[in-house]
Amino acid sequence: MRTHNPGLRSVTLLLVFLLVVHTVPLSAADGTSRATSIGQVSAIGAVDLRGVRINGDGTLFSGDRINVGSGAYAKVALGAGPKIEVSAGSDVTVTREADNVQVKMASGNVAFKGDRRSPIQVRLGAYEVTVPGDASGNVAYIGKTAFGVRVLTGTVSVRNTATKQSFSVQKGSERLISLQTGDVQQPFAQLASSLPAAVPALPQAAQGSGLSRGGWIAVIGTIAGAAAAVIVLTTRNDDTDDDAATRLAQIKAVQNLNAIAATATATSNLAAQVSTTASQALTAINNSNVPNKAALQASANAVIAKANSATAKVAKVTADIAALQNEIANQDGAPTAAQEAKLKQLLADLESARLEANSALADLNTLITQMNAAGVPNTPAPPNVQPVPPPTIASASIPV
């Protein structure tokens, strides 16, 4: 008769259990999704993957954290899909669910190149930058309170997951977004095609302009015939909030001057059209024999004088805008109090010219109506123009 030993049986079962647990892969035991590789990390310099320094290449699993040290960077190839380059001072976590790749940034700068099979989503705080397959560019923290998005090809979308507000950034454009206020700065004109690219067509180790890891370049564009003003905002991973605020203030001032210049150009164009049409109206009045000829002549001359006055004011404002813009664009640091005061004065002077040009347009339309009523032959048609709206001023210190 066989004797059963309960103690021996318990020990046997325990050994079997321990053997099974020991042979289960760690990824299955800790509930993570690391059983399957999602890509490869190539390290140049000091790069930590999952908290461990890697030499050369390392296998990337979903949920892995990548920390890049000073002077280093990491190239990440997500299978045959999208590719990213993680710059020095960056702290990112890469996850993948089905075909969607998410890069959560805690700091630093990430260059990207999308792939149609695997969209990329870059998360910075409450913001989500979605990169479709044809897009390339980079996303970078500017200090601790803002981030920038630069797009070289394609179009990416930026969405605030808290407010649900979103906007697009198109090819050759840049945006600066405040993480605190949600303020979106658009101080950049379309980038000149001759400028060096900030991010290579495919993230690579070659030395380029360095802008993908070292700065943002703002091409303000040609203003009323003046040379283009260019600002290079160098961004460092050890930037303080004051550093970022200084650069944003500088960019904002140039943006305001750009808006003023655009309004000045529109005002000058309007005044010129009003003056031309009013001169044609005066010629028609002079050649007529209507009873109220003298009154119509006086009205036409008044419109011409008002339009010419607006043109002269715009000419002076335009010269001062170009001078101040070049001054701020080529200095180190934010605009001074004197420069801010001058900007306000330029805005006030432009407002005077804008209102005068708009008033001249209204008077011209009234004159043409009176000429038609009086039966003046060859009365010109009203110009196909609209009143000029005021410029949109970004700085809270300057009234709109």
C-alpha cells in the first residue's frame, strides 16, 4: 500500500510553480509589452535606454525611455516605418499601439520623418503634434514654458488635448507655442528655399547647420523694399525661463513690426488707388457743365489731398519700421523700453494714415455718387477696394 506524504507533495508543487515563474519572460511577468521589439536605437555618445547606458545599438520596446546626454544624440528607427532623431539633453518615452507611434517628450529636441504606415504623435504636456507620412521637421522645448514646431515637408497638426483647439503647421513654417497660456506665435514668413534645412530629409548623424539641435531661424521677409530681417534663436537645453522669454519678446516685437509694415503697405496701395480715381473724377468734372461743378471740384480736390497726405505719412512710417526692425533683429536680447515706446509711436502714426486713407475712400465713393446724380459724363467707377483694417498686434503691452 502506497503512503502519501502531504509535506512532500506540497514541496513538489512549490518547486513546479517556481520553475514555471522563473521561465516566464520578464515582459510577460511585469505586464509590459516588451516581448516584441518595435525598433532599434543607435547611440552616438552617452545615451541611456531603459536606464542603462548603451554602446552602439540597442533594441527598443514599447514604453522604453531614452535619455540623451550632453553632446550626444540617438537615432531611432521604428522598423520599416517612421524615424526620429533625439538630440542632446532630451528625455523621451516611445510607445507603440498597433500602427500608431507616440513620443512623449519631457525635454529636449526631436527631429522626425513620418511614414504613411505608422503616424507619429509627439506629446508635450497637454499638446499633441500629429505627424502624417509625408511630413518631416522637428519639435523642441524652448526653455521650460514653450515649445516650437518646425515643418520642412508636408503638414502637421497641433492639438491641445485639454481645450480641444487645434491648428496646422505647413511646409516651410514654424510656430512657437506657450505651454502655460496656449499663445501661438507665428512670426515667421515662409522659409526661403536657399536657407539650410534644420532637419535632414532623413534624420542622420552628419553635421549640418545644427539648427535641428541648436536653434530656430526666423525669416521675417521683405518689408516695403527693405532687406529681409533674419533672427536666429539659439535654443539650449539648459535655457532658463528668462532666456526663453527674452527670445520670445524679441520675436514678438519683430512680428508686431511685420504686421505694422503689412498694414502700411495696404494703406499706401489704398491711398494710391483713391488718388488715381479722384484725379479721373476731377478731369470728368472739369470737362462737364453741371450746375454744381464748383462744389464737385472742391470735393475731388479734397479727396486727392487727403489721399496724398495718407501716402506721405505711410512713407515716413515705412522707413522707421524698417530701421527699427533691423535694429531689434540684429541685437542680443529683448526690445528695450525705448524701442517699445518707438513701436507704439509707429503704430499710432500708422493709425493716423490708415484712418485718413479710409476716410478718403469714403469721401471718394460719396463724390462718385454725387457725380452720377448730377449727370457728369465719364464718371469713373468706384475703386474695387475695401477699407484697411488695423494690424493685429501680439504684444499685450501694445493696444490693438
